[in-house]
Amino acid sequence: MQDAEDVRRIALSLPDTTEKIAWSMPTFRVAGKMFATLPEEETSIAVRCPKEERDELVLAEPEKFWIADHEAQFAWVRVRLTALEDEAELRDILADSWRQAAPTRLLDAYPELGLPTGEGPTRGA
């Protein structure tokens, strides 16, 4: 089962990522731009996800994904850590979110992380 320490370890392993407390919770930022948070007493994560894909994710796997009311107008989705299959799935979700926030210079510098595909946070999972 994945937990907050796994999120922290994986997020901070991504290039140019820092952790900052904001809104009384840990947030993770690439080049200063937020790509993940640990809300809900650190039992879930919020990650970037194109709005047009969120509904599909939530409908397909409601035990894993949901949209917080206060984030509905933004391109974010919540992920229950206990519902994740393994560390690889968590890594894929965080890396997808990182790619959506990372500046071009980092995407170019780390081609192995790929470019944002617009396929949502479960791409490759």
C-alpha cells in the first residue's frame, strides 16, 4: 500500500522538484509550479489532469479517482493512495502530473520522462 512517504520520495526524485507547505499541506512543485499535493490527512494526492479526462477517470475507477468540489473548475483530480495497485502506478501518476507542470527546458533536458500526452494520470498504468 502506498503512503505519503512514497509520494514524497517519488515526487522529490523528479527533476527540479521541491516540497513546500501551502494551505497547511505538503505541495510538490517543479520549477516553482505545483503538480501534486497531499491533502485529506495525506491519504490521497491531488494531481494535474486535463479537465476533459477527469470525468472518464472518475467514472471508470470511482474507488481510485474523484474530483474535490473546490477543485472542480481546475485541471486537478484526487487519487486515493490505498486504491493504487503498486508503486509503479503511483510513479506514473506523479510523473504525468510533473510533465504537465514542467517547463519546456526540463522536458527537453529529461527526454526519458517524455512529453505530456494528454492521456491523464493513468497513462502507462
